[in-house]
Amino acid sequence: MLTITRYEEVTQIKMSLFSESHPPLCACAYLVDSLLIDSGPDCTGKELADFLKDKGVKLLVNTHYHHDHIGGNAILQQNYGLEILAHPAAISRISQPPQLYPYQEAIWGHSLPSQAKEIGKLVKTPHFQFEVIHTPGHSDDHICLFERSKGWLFSGDLATVTHPRLARAEENQWETIISLKKIKELRPRVLFTAPEYIITEPSTMLEKTIQYLEETGQRIRALSGKGLSPAEIAKQLFGEDIAAQITEGQFSSENFVNSYLKVD
Ligand SMILES: [Zn+2]
């Protein structure tokens, strides 16, 4: 089901299999001018296509390749011939969406292939222009869009919660910290996040998140230096990991610890 919220000239389209849902059981796309940012999960693709029928959308940008951001791509491309743009590292993943965990398929459905092109440095619509900011960490292909004159920052899954403690295996928290600093320096006025939060004057929230992530990283490195394994560190810092059991190990505090200990 879709839940529509308007904020200034931006329309937030919240999508979920369930009514009255909140993160992590929903994903948001944003419609501004002729641009759609992300397309939500597969399970709401048809509803999204119906909603967009008379909205004049010409272009779709995916912030990254995760299934809850590209699930509507195929039907939108098929029905409306939308051009899809994404980071170069996302292109092949969008044309061949990776296998999901069974619990994910049950909630979100499985994204069908679509064809995206490499995004440039700037995306222009009739009334706005969006700077493309590469913001790896959550995934290596993650981008944010910044509309400087309005102070709007579309942050995808980069900034989700202030005190994260779970991660996928692919994440790298040190890169996330650099990306968060990068977007903080832009001094955005409003942050439009994929999980659903629209955050006004987000600098304090971004600063708190950066500080927490840096301090947590230092604690993890110190414990690792004492010889503790990632599993032992996760247990000591975050306790029992229910999320890991529910998500078959996809999201876990051990992954979160590991995401600080990767060596490039
Ligand atoms: Zn994601």
C-alpha cells in the first residue's frame, strides 16, 4: 500500500506490504518535478505505477541497488519508458537483481530486471537541479541527490537511525562516516530519507550520528586489539541479537562490528 505525504514541492511515497507500517517494514520514494527518486519494493510496483500515471514523471534515479529501492523499476520502465540512472557500480545489479533471503521475498517480493544508465554529476528537471553525491558505506554504489537552492538532500539509506547497531555484510562504517561528513558539509536544510523520516535542520542529528559511529569504531578496534573476536565484541557491546535470528543472519550486530574491522 502507498501512503502519500507532501512536503514543500516534494511528494513522499511510502510503500509497504502492510498498512500503518514504519521502518524497517517500509521504503520511501520521492517525487519532485519530473523526477522520481527510488521506486520502492516489487510488492507495491503496480500501485506505484498507477499513482504515477498522470504525474509527468520522466526520469528515475536509484540511490542504490537494494531491492526496496529498485523494485518498481521494471514496471515503470515498461509502462512509461522511464529513463533510469544510477551509480556505475549499481548498473549490472539493477539489470540482474541479486537473490534475496526467503524472509525478504515474503515481505517485499523479488525485483525484476530493468535497464539503468550511468548517472552524471548533475540531474536537471524543469524547475530544479540535483547534484549527485557519491556516498558509499551502506553500499558501495550509494548516491545522494542535493538540490542546493532549496537545501534538499535526498539521502537514501545513508542516514537512517542515530545509533545503528546492525548491518549487512557489505557495509563499511568508516566509509559511512566519511559520507555523512560529506553531506553535513553541504549544510542541507531538509533531509529526505528512504526509511520515511523527513528531517528539518539535520546538522545536529548528523553530528550525533557521526560522533556515535566514530566512538563505537574506536571501542570496537580497542576490543579487537585485545584479541576478542567480532562475535564476542558484538555480544559485549550490544547483547543478544534478535535481529540476526529473524533475518537469518542478514542483519546482525556481528556484521556491524565486522563493518569496522575490514581492511581494504
Ligand atoms: Zn539499502
